[in-house]
Amino acid sequence: MAEGESRLIRRRLVGSWLSTVISISLVLLLVGVASLLLVNAKGVSDYFKENMQVSVLMKTDVDEAETAEFQAVLDSMPCVRSTSLVSREQGMKEMSDLLGEDFLNVFEASPIPVSIDVSLKADYVSAESIEAAKKQILEYPIVDEVVYQQSLVDKLNTNLGKISLVLGVLIVLLLFISYVLINNTVRLNVFSKRFTIHTMKLVGATKGFIRGPFLVQSIFQGLFSSLVAILILLAILFFIRKEFVQLFEVFSLDLLLVVMGIVVVSGVLICLVSTFFVVGRLVSLSKDELYC
């Protein structure tokens, strides 16, 4: 009989511990997702900025050999991330696809010059920086025109600023919700042991002595929950990488260790702080208040 009751108690304790760990792990997964967005926010912004192109149109009498030499000059400029030479034939094909195959019939010679598509570094994608780069490029005599959509640059910077603000508020909100959920889970778990705490207090145990085992347990609970959350997050990222390869051009996996560190620190710290205050409050309760 006693052995059966002992098994039942152990089973309930294990079930309670597992349910608490699973609950905390799911919330820490939310923390991990929010952290992943936070540490990659600049990468997302840079991705969109660096995919905006500036077209450098050469004069009609400039051939591809001269353009290739000038391309090397552009590559050496500090504001340039990458360049791509667009041949006359390629330019004609693009214009034919855009305007129709018959648009060149009115010209005796092809009006399409050789050009270079330039991608700027993210820090230089602003109206002032692009205008400064444009002025510098136009100083070369073989360059006829530098073309880019100024309205697109302005909208890009404005919209990215708004998105960053909204994303920042969302991340803070998610982290706050995560803290509240984990705190409530820990409180419920510790509160279920209030009678044990009261018994320890009756036999003369100090508040620090009572807190000790609970704090140690909370550390292991936070670590284990963090590990589960990280494994789930890695599984999700593995699936996303398998199905949406291009998404990882935006997200940097190098920062994944930072995200894992945030999840572990958050799990342990929130569990530890919540347990510290909850146990302290329960120790101060009278016998009658334990039933409330």
C-alpha cells in the first residue's frame, strides 16, 4: 500500500515537473523567435537596401572591354558592394521583353549602351550618399548617365524605419508576455508546494534554507526548458531552411549562438527570480492563508 502511494506521488511529481518544463519551453520558444528577429533586424534591413540597384550607362561609343576596365574601378569604390556588366545584347533583349521586339526597327543602330548594374553597401543607401556617389561616377568621361529611382530610395528608408519601430514594439511585447507566462507557471508550480514550505517553517527552517532547494531546482528547470526550446527552434529553422532557402540570405546563422544564449539566460533568470519572490511570499503566509 505504502509502495503504491509512493509511486503515485512520484508519478504526480514527475508529471507536474514535466508539464511545467513543457509550458516554460513553449514560452521560451517565443523568446527565441523574438530574439531571432531582434538580432537579424539589421540583416533584414541591409538585405533590402543592398538589393536596390543603380544603373551606370556608358556612352554609346564605349565598348565592353572599356566598360570591363571601368567596372574594376567601380568595384574599388568604398560604397560599392557588387557590380554586374550588362552587355549591349543583353540590354537589347531586356528592352525587347519590356517594349516589344519591334521597338528597335525605328533606329538605324542600336541605341542601347553597355551598362553596369551597381549594388551599394547598405550604409550608403540614402539620398545623400547615392547623390555623392553619382557625382563621383559622372566625373569619368566614358559615363553618360547614372540612373536610380530616388523615390524608391526614400520610400525604402521610410518604410524600413517604420517596420523597425513596429518590430521593436512587437519584440518588447513578446518578451513581456513571455516573462508573465513563465512567472505565472513558476508561481503555480511553487504554490502547489506551499504546505511543504509551511512544514519546513514550523520545524525552524530559515527563509534562506527553505529557498535553497527551490532555487537550485529552478535553475535546472530553466536550463532544461531552455534546451527543449532551443531544440524546437533548431528543428523549425531546419525545416524553414529546407523549404525556403532564400530566407537564409536575410537571416544570419552566425547570430544563432547569440539567440541560444538569450534563451538560456532568459529561462534561468526568469525561473530563478520568480521562484525567489514566490517562495519568500509563501514563507510569510500564515496557516490560514495557505488555503486561500
